[in-house]
Amino acid sequence: MADKIGIYVCHCGSNIAGTIDVEEVARWAGKTIKDVVVSKDYKFMCSSLGQQMIEDDIKEHGLTGVVVGACSPHLHEKTFRNACKRAGLNPFLCQMTNLREHVSWVNSDKAAGTEKAKALIYAAAERVKRQKPLEPMKVEVNPATLVVGGGIAGLQATLELADAGYPVYLVEREPSIGGHMAQFDKTFPTLDCSACILTPKMSEVGQHDKVTMFTYSELEEVSGSVGNFKVKIR
């Protein structure tokens, strides 16, 4: 089946359009990049109207891939993937390219910024043609947690996890838990007694039935994957 790619370039108000000729990038992409059947620019592509535009084009043109030139994928990749999903296109056939942080915010020359934007849009279009539809995977998760370091932060994390019912393995390289706080007389900013805060937590961790402590130990190796990590302690 022939590729049918849609290109969408966002103005992001003036964040992108102030340094990039957005209309020219969209026109160029539509005329120059092979397999592009629709190429548009819009003031705020992440808005409900912008998303609807993408959804309508996917249905009307039978798009097999979508490229969005906008802000950071960290901010809106999920937004555009969901728009594709609602229109019946696999969300992993949507490719964002960052024209804000990677172009407009680091350029003052509009002509140079526009050419760079064209190059990034072209690369994204070629990439999305080669992407494969993916499906989310469900994996079993081992709920046990490893906490490295038995200072006040490690102790607090251990207690909160253990009190929530999760098995916790606490690794501390020193002979005893407590960390630097055990060496202080008072704590900032209240000047409370350090031992008065720390000692009850140390005692609670040591007696908690969900906590296994490894003192005088260090993490030597981590392997496995999300939900099922394996560690070696020495």
C-alpha cells in the first residue's frame, strides 16, 4: 500500500512563527516531500480544532502516517497520538518534530530557521514512512522495591512503601542505617534533635515485617527490564 503522509506545522502563537516562515514550510512540504498528500499550518495545532483537523484528514485522505512540527514531544506527543488513535490510525504512526526548542528558540535568523525546519520536517516524514504500527504490551510487575541508601530519605521511602504493603529491600553500604543525619546534633530549620526524629524511623524500619535490610552491602549489578529487575548485592 502506498504511503499517504499528512504534514501539520504549528505556529505555537508566535513561539515558532516568530522565527520560522511556517506557511512556507507547509507549502514546501506539500510540494516537495514524496508521498505527502496533505500539508497544513495552524495557529495552535494542539487545540481541539487543530486535533480535529488531523482526525478529519486521516479519515478523508486515508493517511498512513502523520508528522507534526510543533513544540516538544514531551509536552504534546501524547495529544497528537491520541488524535490519530481516535481517527483509526495507529498512534505510533505519528511522528513529532520539535520546531520550537530545536529551531525557533535557538535561532534569530528567520531564513536559516525556516531552512532548518524544512530539514527536520523532511527527516520526520521519511522516518514515519518506515515506522511500524505497535500495540501496548502488558507485563507482570514484581511489586518488590529496592531502596539504595539508608539515610533519612531512604528510610522515609522504605517506610512509606512498606506501610503500603510492598516488600522493600534496603541496601546500605555502612555497617548501620541512619546516614549523615545520625552524626548531627540538630536539624535545620527547626533545630530539633536529630536523634529524636531519626531513631524512631530506624527502629521502625528494622522491625517492619515488609523490610529486608542489607547493611555493609553495595549494589553490584542490575539486569532485567521494567517490572522485573534483578539485582546483585555484595
